[in-house]
Amino acid sequence: MINRKLSAPLAPRSSSWELTSDALFPHHTDDVSSSHIYEVEFEDSYMDVDESIFTSWTGARRLDGSNYHGPIYNMGTSTLYTGPRACSCSICSATTAPEHRSN
């Protein structure tokens, strides 16, 4: 007979986004310096948002005060968004479907 130590059960999750966000964006609760400032452009100014909004925003985004270019995910999932985007740079266009690219 093999004895295996079972780990404690995971804390209950309130949404499917929490399940996917753990895989996409590991939470570092023991190190305050690892937290980020997520901002999105809305009506000509930037506003602070949480990472779930940040990762699904199709407009301009800033991470820790610097412009951010990268993949966008469908809200609450780990599925890449391939629709139209505000930014047409090569980094952002890499995950955009050809019919939605501006170049």
C-alpha cells in the first residue's frame, strides 16, 4: 500500500475568471513589490483597473506607467481575442486575425 499525503483543498472560487486568472497571472501575496498598476485609456484619460479588465481591453493599456503591447484575452477566459484592436503595431497585430488587421 502506498501512502500519499493529500494537500489541503483549494479555496472555493467565486467565478470561472478566478480559475483562469490563477493560471495566467499568478498572485504573489507574499511580495508587495510584485504588484502591478494596470491602466486603460478611457475617454482621453487613463484609469486604474484590475487585471481582468486589463487583459481583455482592446484599447490603449499601460502597465506600471509604461505603454503595454501584447495579447488580449476574451473576458474571463484564457482564450486569445483575435478581433479588431485600437493599436496596429506588429506586436499587437500578431494575435489579431488577418481580416481585422489595419495593415
